Amino acid sequence: MSAISREDVAHLAQLAHIEMSDAELDKMTGELGVIVESIASVSEAASADVPATTHPIALSNVFREDIVGPTLTAEEALMNAPDSVDTRFKVPAILDGE
Amino acid sequence: MNQIIQLSATELAAKLRAGEITSVQAVQAHLDRIAEVDGGDRGVHAFLHVNTDEALAVAAEVDAIRAAGGADAQALHPFAGVPIAIKDLIVTKGQPTTAASKMLEGWMSPYDATVIEKIRAAKLPMLGKTNLDEFAMGSSTEHSAYGPTRNPWDLDRIPGGSGGGSAAAVAAFEAPLALGTDTGGSIRQPGAVTGTVGVKPTYGGVSRYGAIAMASSLDQIGPVTRTVLDSAYLHELIGGHDPADSTSLNEPVPALVEAAEQGASGDMTGVRVGVIKELQGEGYEAGVQERFNESLEALRAAGAEIIEVSCPNFKYALGAYYLIMPSEVSSNLAKFDGVRFGTRVLPTQGPLTIERVMGATRAAGFGDEVKRRIILGTYALSAGYYDAYYGSAQKVRTLIQRDFDAAFAQADVLISPTSPTVAFELGSKTDDPLAMYLNDVATIPANMAGIPGITVPGGLSQGLPVGIQFLAPAREDARLYRAGAALEKLLEDKWGGRLLDSAPELSAATTGGVA
């Protein structure tokens, strides 16, 4: 497995929507390198025939009756919103310049 | 120290029912203790929010119902009026919930977690919200955005984490009961280093609805107390099926109080206790190993059959955990985007697009450890690495479950030290993420397999508490209470009292609080 580079971290930060300064990227690259190195052995632990476990206790899907249960009012849903208009969240512009 | 706050929750509940103490007196005694030891310059700082008015109002309501007598008084929960502290990862109406993050500073939940609804229904006054590592990510509570909690045994040391606030509150007699959450050890490791009891129930045994999700396939809410019996009562209160949590087990809560009472006889005849070979030796402090060996001797003398079991794949558990957990973190924390709730930070220059607002918000709102885990998880899930990292880690999860299956074919319960070390000094590991991660080496396997675990006090090393962990098969939480209560009884007989009786006295003078 390849080492994690500064460019990798910058790209990951962008994917994760976290702005990072140059100093933060440097620090994070070093720390992640150590962590990734220490966990790399995991990829050699299991052979191809071992099934993956996604959930610790096996459960089968359960359907509930299609009945409306308790829901938040618009006022409750908006009470912590940084910005809202009437009964809606106000979202910053999706595209620049429009 | 006021005698009311030294009572166990079970003892306090009995005195409330007998009318010897009122709930208002009990709540006030704990609020006074919080004022005395929590807030000063060198205060314990277990609480992020103290819920004075509501706690006293609920207490007064319980007192009025008891005083009136009749059917309403008869219908009260046995623990009605016993105060409780809540880890600030669990959402509560009427009190702020911050997850110890700037991202949720001042956030007020519009709904209660299911466990909070149960606590309200049983009328346990809530004393407030306790400190934690930000979004429960850490082993020392030093990653809280609102400052660390101090260990009541030594105010220069960590109380463990992420639930250091709940464990310290209980250890410092600021609350008889608390709730925690355990993703990789966040109930058990703080319990170990503060000399208290903590239980991670079987995955799905307690509803997670309203616990702010960190890693959904690993997270579990559980009790934090000073005695095994208190944990059993609290576990029975918060446990059970919840349609609002799709991973909740649709099964009755086991008879945990009964198991704890049975264990309190100290008799372990016929119980097979498996010592996990891989969870001792290198990396475990000598003092921890000594207390562990003494516990084994005490159990053997009480009739337990001590055998050694091997779990060879545990050596991969920490690595697999640090792939699965951050992967789930990166997904679960995507919702903190500054749009619908929580902090919004605008970029200082350039266009105000949603993408740039998110980037600025998450940069300012999250601390370093949260960012590290989000980036690590994003990496583990990214194209080209998914099979090698996340896929392999899920296979390791299967191997760990198989190790446990084989071990439980030979033993009724497994035993290990809860934490490889006693509480370390504040600041000593904050610059070394990997050293911090190693604190959970003994607790992580249980979360990976979904099985329950308990920590009980095992004595002192260098004057600091050592924890002993029992593990049981999924759905067999009762076995933990039987074995945990037995060891508690055996060791307390040897010590001539509770371990916390030997903790240094905290006062306004030592903490800078209000006398």
C-alpha cells in the first residue's frame, strides 16, 4: 500500500469539505502517515474466503405499518437553523456568480 | 462530605422510598457537591451544563407524589427521585447538547433520545450534561472543545475518555448515576481509570436513538455507576426494544438485577473464566498486571475455573477498528454542514458558495482529532483503497467474532485488564495520536463483535485505579453482572470497603470551587 502524500491529504480534505491551512496539511500528512502505516497489516489479515461483517448482530429487515408517526413541526425543525426564510432553510448559493 | 452523596444509587433509592430523605434533598446535595468540586480553577470539570431548575422541579414532583401516597406513589419507578448525569453526546430537550464540539455550541435538541424519555418517565432528575472528547473521539476527554475533565484521584491526570465526564462525575460523588456511550471503550476505559463501574451492553440492547452517531455499527449507550448493582438497575431501566432504532434488538431485557444480586454472594462455583492470552503482557503496566493476577486468584478461591483462551486475531483489532470507525465517522459527520443546524462560518474572502461555507464551517467547528478521523475515513472509503482497507477491516471483524465464538465455547465469561495503564498525566499523549489509540486495545474487540463488557474496580497501582474487564457472549449481559458483582464483593471484602473510599478527599480548597 502506498504512503499517504500531502497531495492525497489536500484532496481528501476537499472531498470532506474541510478547509485546511498549509501548516495543517503538513501536520495531518505526518500524523496520517504514521496511522496508516500502523493499520496496513489489516489488509493481509484475512484471506479472500472470509466473509465481511458489516453489522455485529445479524438482523433481518423489519417493515412498520405505513402510518405517520410523531414528526417535528417546521418551527422545531428550523429552531437551530443558521438561516431560514418562512418555513424553509436558507442555503448559500450553489454556484458562484448567480 | 455530605453522607447523601456517598450512598450508592440503590441505597439512595431505598431511603427515598422509606421517606428518610427527600429527592429535593438528594438533588440539592449533589448540586452543592458540583458547586464545590466541579467549577474551580482546578475543578473536576465533569459537567458542561448543570440543569439546576429542572432537576429540582422533577425532585419536588417525586416528593409530592410520594407524600400524597396512593396509586400514583405505588406506580413510581423504584429509582424515582435518584439524580443522574447525562453524557453530552445524548440529546435532551430543554438542555443544550454540544457533543463537546464548537460545531454544536448552544444547540438545543428539538427531541429527546429514547433513553432520556425512559429517564423522564421514571422521574430521575437530570443533574446536567457531562464532558467528553469531541463527538466521543478520544481516550482522555482532552479533545473536548470546552477543556478537559480532571481525574478525581489526581487532578493532574486524565479521567479516561471519551466519557471522562460521566466517570469523573460518579467518582467525585457529583452524581450517583450517569449515562455513557461506548464505541471502542468510552464507558469502560474511563470507568477503569476512575475506579468506577461501567457497562457496554450487547449491541442493540439499549436504543441508540438520540445518541449523536459516531460509528453506528459500534456505538452503544450504557450505565456508569459506582456499584455493579446500580449499573444493573440503570441498564434495566434504559434497555429494551425501540422501534425508532432499526438496530435495536426486539427481545426482553435480561434479568440483570437478579444476576447482580446472585453474584453479590461472591460464589463463583462452576463459572468458567477465560483469561485472554493476547490481552496481557507486553504493553500492560506491571501494576495493572499484578492487580489483574490478584483478581484471578480471588475468583479461583471463590470457586471459578480459570482457563486460558487464545484470540489470535485480536492483534488486528485495533487496526481494523481505526478503519471501520473513521469510515463511519466520515459519513455520520457529513451532516454538520452549517445549513440546517449548528455553527455556520462564512469564508473571510471570495464567493459565498455552499461549498466554501461548508469548508469554512467544518474547519472552524471541528477540532483536530475529529478532522483526523474524517480524513482517515474518507481515505479508507476512497476509490482504489476501499477493498484493501474497509473491505479487509470488515473481514477482520468476522475473524474477531470467530475468536470470541471459540473462546466462549470453553468459557462462560472472559476476563482481561480494562486498560493497559492507569490514568496518565494531562497533556502527555495529546501530540501522539497513535499512543492515545492504544489505550483502547483491550476494549475494542467487544465493540467489533457486538458483545457486552463491564469494568469493575480491581485495586490501585501507584495510588491510581486499575480496572478489570469481563466480556460475555452477545445477549448474555446477565453473566457480566453475576461475575462483576462477585469480583466486586470478593475484592471489597479484602479491602474492607469500596475502592473509592480510599480516594483523596476533594474539596473547595483543592479545586478552587465554592465552599
